[in-house]
Amino acid sequence: MNYTPAQQAYLAALQTPENIMGVIQAERAVDAEHAAQEARLNAPGALLNAALWYAGQGLLVFPCRPGEKVPATRHGFKEATTDLDQIRTWWHNWPAANVGLPTGHQFDVLDIDGPKGHQSLTILRGRGLLDEPALAVATTPHGTHFYYTPSGDGNTTALAPGIDYRGMGGYVLAAPSRLADGGVYRWTQPLTLGATQ
């Protein structure tokens, strides 16, 4: 897992708990970092800015309906683009649109849903499966997305209880997308262009 400098300082401070002021200061720095991240995610235009950033990194994007996983455009992920003008037009029309990323070209995604999915993941890893390191990891409102090098395979539902595979012909939502129930997508290990090529 990649830690921010503030998180690293906090972990280091915990190694010397007798320095309580150092621990408290490091904890405050992590809290401030988290508050700043929350402010960015909730700022007006955050979804447009995220879509533009992804496209600027060479990742194809398309809009999904606000609060949903359903594409906002007629052809959905088939219209995904890095064209900044098109992206601005989409988010002008749907300012609260979630950010969709098509799978199968630049990455595939192992979609872990809920406790059942995490239990299945533990079992599969215990059997020596899924040992390949993920390119990126994101938390979802109900689980985790693990991004992997594209395999050329299509989508598979119920790969194991609570686990779906998103490959060619699929898509996922990306941070800072949010669902109507308030659940938010967040990177814990961000996807970068260098990891997708």
C-alpha cells in the first residue's frame, strides 16, 4: 500500500509512543490531509475535473448518470474518449455525472462486492490464485476494485461468490463517483498512465 507523507509520519510517530506530542501532531496532519481530500471530492466541478484528469493521463472516460452506474450517453462505454472538449460538453450537460472507465483495453478490474466477495478473495488467494500484484486499487461503496493488466477476456459474473470480472466490453465507475445512497469511490492505490501501458 502507498502511504502519503503525512501517513508515513504518523506511522513513524507511533513507533515512539512516549513522544505523545509527536503522535498528536502527526495525527492532526493526517486529519487535515483527509479533510482537504474530502473538500476536493465535494467541491463543485470535482467530477468534471476528475474526468479531465483521467483523460489527460490517457485514460478513456465517459459519463454515467448522476448517482448511478448507468451510462448517461446512448452508447455508453463505446463513446469513451480522451477528447477534452467532448468531456467538457458531457459534464456541462450532466454536471453531477459519475465518471466511467471502460475495461478491457488499458486494464481489467476484479470487482469484489461485500463481505462475501472479500471472503471469496481470501479463499482464492489462499489457493495461490490472484497472486499478480494489482496495478491499482479503489474502494467502492460496497467493496473493492482491483485493477490488472488487460487479459483480452470478456466479462465474467459470479467468478466466485461476490466476485465479478470486468474485461473487454465492460466498465467501472472511478473516483470520485458517488451513488445515490451516498457511497463514494476512492483510490487507495491510484491508477496512473505508467501502470496502464
